[in-house]
Amino acid sequence: MQIDRLIQLLPVVLLLVLQGCTTAPKITPSEPLELPAHVRLQIDLMLESGDFAGAAQQLESLADENVSPQREWLLLEAADYWLKADDKARSHILVEQLESFDGDPDFVLKWRMLRTEIAVSEGDIETALDLMEPAPEEDAPLILRQHYHKNMAEIFRLSGNLLESASELDVLDLLLEQDEEARLASQQLLVQTLSSMTDTALSMLQPQPPATLIGWMELAKIIKLQTTDPTELSAHLAAWRDRFPQHPALQSLLAGYLEQQGLSSEDHIAILLPRNGPYAKVAAAVRDGFMAAWYQQPALQRPSLQFYDSSELKDTLHIYQQAILQGAKMIVGPLNKDAVKMLLSLEYLDYPVLALNQVDDPELSHTNLFQFGLAPEDEARQAAERAWLEGHRTALVLTPGGQWGDRIARSFRERWSALGGQVMEQQQYNAKENDFSVPIRMLLNINESEARTHALKKLLGRQLESESRARKDADFIFLAARPQKARQIRPQLRFFHAGNLPILSTSHIYTGVTQTELDMDLGKISFVDTPWLFDEDQGGPLSRNNLEKLMPGVKGRYARLFAMGIDSYNLLTQLQHLQTQPGRMFSGKSGTLYLDQGNRLHRLLAWADMEGGLAKISGYAPRMDRYNSGSQATLDSPPTDNTLPPVTDYSLSPPGSQQ
């Protein structure tokens, strides 16, 4: 396609060359350089083909041939393209060179916008906010004002401030009136941003009329209903339009939501879940959530379902082929990691497969197989991102020994290092014990402090009064633990004078149900978790409170798997959109979901704080697109015993597996 485009434009380039290059029009020092037409065309062709580095190099060469201020404008444009080429180092060098250039206000504003983007890409939100002040004047160029509000929306999103991010996108929408394609993309992002908030927040945080943001918030509520009945959705959207007749939402935006919705009675879905063995209870929770979502579709429009028992790994390929022969057009499952590997080994998959697990090897992927699981690695990464966005830079890491703890620790360290953070110390504890004083003392360097005191006593030959002190070079502790162990570790951290250090964790420290007296021992801990667990104040047929009346287990040990089951059903109509639109997200019960290039689904979770024995949402994890392509899986090999898992072991590990 790009070659054809180049061939089509080649005569134009030749014509311009034959005609000769006219001298660029005279400009004042405050204007950017107007390049000769054939040079600008060459650069545009590079940009169209994705060769941002080539365009940047050419602009730098042109800058060497010009004097100030043309030189600075060319270098600024080159820096922009280096950043788009993912060469932050080169972009940063050019931007730093231009910092002292006393150009006109438009140059300074464009420089600030670019410097802001570099800070955002490095996770330095505080610097980015400083650079965004002051806001551009009303008479500033339109493209720079658009750039400003786009940057502000991104900064607020990365800070977890979804309402402010949506407000900036609302302002940006008015500035994009002449570009319907860009406007549609911006409006989609605006609704997606608001859809990540709870219905309660969308109702309580509405501005005063006649703000257009009110209409956006009400539209987000409709999209969050996730109704699979096109007629019902159409009625909701029509009522919304009657209520907000002058709202700027594009008709193409509303039409797009109608086109995306709904399975029908013509669809045939095969569900591959084990009925027996170590994964049976996990499978039952996912199945119940799936069926709860299925029952929300009108009876005459429900797709036909066929369940297959995938308890035996050796039967995986046979069951898949049988499902296809019996008319399945979509497959949900299998649950076992090795079974997923088997399907990935097939050269051709007839129809889309939504596997309920993720394999370890990020290179194993298939265009028609989507990997979905409650990966603890995603949680560890988001804990690292939250710490970074809160301004922390040095971490202590305390995780259990064994495979599960190693996976979480590795994911946290990799993400933390990628952001620019430092791990000052990492220790493991034995989850089978109750006394964690040894790893905690080593984590806090107390053993070294006591050794120094002992050496000083020996040197002086007399007793010294001393008190062991925890290290002072760490900003926070990343802790991975199950609830029972976390309740034991937290008091011991306080005992060793680390009580003032913030603690961040994954959802594993929380049972998912309110146990105030027990969780008092946790003190104050921040963690990431499934948003659905905190929708106690919300109604709706698929709310946790409503489903509890029908399925008491939704508030039990496998609560998060019910949310995964609901999402498994609702995702079936969304997979193609998520695959073809990389920036697209789906607001699910288990989190806000999106696909990476390897067809792995990642979850953006809620930020929660535990304090006084009560857990409450404090924000939402933003999307920071610098994940490694392969998040680890959540299912391990079957256990060698038949013991039951702890009440928080929802991560699709079979009963008895401790890791």
C-alpha cells in the first residue's frame, strides 16, 4: 500500500524537481521555516510510511544549513519525530539544546508541549504538570491549543484522575470541529475514560448544568450497561439524545455502539471447561459468571451454548475439533495452560478462541486465539506504576519464596526498573512460618545496624545504649502476601520501626469481603484489585449484590472469577474491535480490558486503600503502554495433593497449589 502511494506521488516529486526549487518566502524571526515544496513532500512521504527517524534525520541536516531562528524550528520538529520514532534519548538531547532559545511564544509553547510528552513517556508526571503551566492564550495557534488539552488529558489519565482527563477531552472536542476522524477518536476515548468510573462516581461528580460533560457522563452510564440487546440499547440512546438534543456527540459515535452490540440466536458458542479434577471449582465460578451474563440477553436472542468437559488434557484437540464439527462459531476456553499451548500449536484455527489462561512464552500467539486470565503479573506492574505516579523512587520488596512469589517479584522489579525506580533491597519469607523477623530485619538493614553497634561496643569495651533503626533510603515497601500472612507481617514491620513506610500490594492481600476485625491488623495498605468487588452501592442485574441472591458464591473465595466469567461472555463481541483498534479498551467487571500485540488481554484495575479494616476505592489504574508483550499466566501445573486453597486463591491456580 505504501509502495503504491509512493509510485502515485513520484511524478509530482519529479515535476517539482524539474521546475526547480524556489527560494523559501521571507519570514520573520517568529515564524517557522516554510520548506520548499519538494522537500516537504519527501518528509511527508517518510511520515506516511512510518519512517519517523528518516524524517528527523533529514530535518537535522536541513537545520545545519540554516541560521537562527529557522534552525531552531527545524530542530524542534526533528525532536518531535525522534520521539515518535521511540528514540527518547535523541529527542531529549535536541529539546535540551533548544531550552535556552528565546523564541516567540508559539515556539516556547510548542517546546513545552514536546518536553511534556517526553516527561510523560518517562513517567515523570510532576514535571509534566509543571511544564503545562501556563495554559495557552485563546489567540494561540489552534494546533497548539489542541496539543495542550490532549497532553493534559493524558497527564490526568496517567495520574488516575479520570474525571479531569475527561474534562480536558471535552474541551479538546470543541477544538477538533474541522477534523471529524480525529474528533470521533477523541470522543471514543472520552466515553471509555468515563466508563472506567463507577456509576456512583458518575452521578455524584457531575458538574453544574449546562456543561456538556453531564451528557458524556450519562452516555457512559448507558455504555456501561453492556446490554447485548440492540433494540434495548437503541432505546437507551434515543432517550439520551432526547434529553441532550444539542450535545456534540457525533452520530457516528452512537451508531458505532449499536453496531458493536449483541450476539444473536444464530450464534453457536462452545465452552470448554473441566467438570472434574483440580480446576473444577475454578471452572464452576467462571461458568456461573458466564451464564449470568448470558441470561441478561433476551431469551429469543440468546446464542446457543454447548459445554464440553475438558478435564483431560489429552482430549483438548479432539474436543476442539468436535465443537467445530458440531457448528461452534466461537470457542471459550480451555482453562488449563497446557491445553492453551496445544491450541496455539495449531497452524489454523477456524473460529475465534477466547482462552481462559495465558501461557508463559510471550512469543506463543495466534491471530485467532485471545488469552484472558487474572494474571498477578499485571497487578505487580500496576502497583509499580502507582508507586511511581505517587512520587516514590526507591523500593523495598518483600515476597514469599516459591514460584508465585518469584513471578510477582520479577514483574514488579522489571516494571519498576523500566520506569526508572530503584530496588534498594529484596527479601523472601517462608509462607509456612509465622515469624518473619529474619527477612524483615534483613530487608530494613537492621542486622547491619546491630552489627555496627556490636562492633563499637567491642572497640570501646563498654556497654552502649542503642536502638535498632530501620533504613532511611527507601520510599515504600512492595509486599506480596495472602491475607493471613499480610495480617502477620504488617505488625512485625511496625515493630521494627517501618510503620511509617507506605506499603503497596496486589489484590492477594484482600479476601474480597469485609472482615473489619481481622483486617485491622493490615493497618494502611494500598493495593490494586477487581473493580467489581467494590460495587456494593451499585444496582444492575450483574452487580455483586444482585447476583448474591442467586449465587451466594459471588462473595466467596472465587469472587473475582465470577467477574472474569461475566467478561468472558461480553468480550465475545468486542475481540475484533480490540484487535483492530490498538487504543481501544473495554470496561469490564474484572477491570478495563485491552489487547496487546500478542492477543493477550490486560486488565486495568481499581486502586484501593485498606485502612481501619475497611477497603475502599481511591482511584483507577491508568493505561501506561509500556508493558512487556507477555504477561505471565495464572494457571500452574496440577498439585500433588488435594488440599483446598486459601480463601483468597482466586488466581486460577488449582486447589492445593501454593504458588
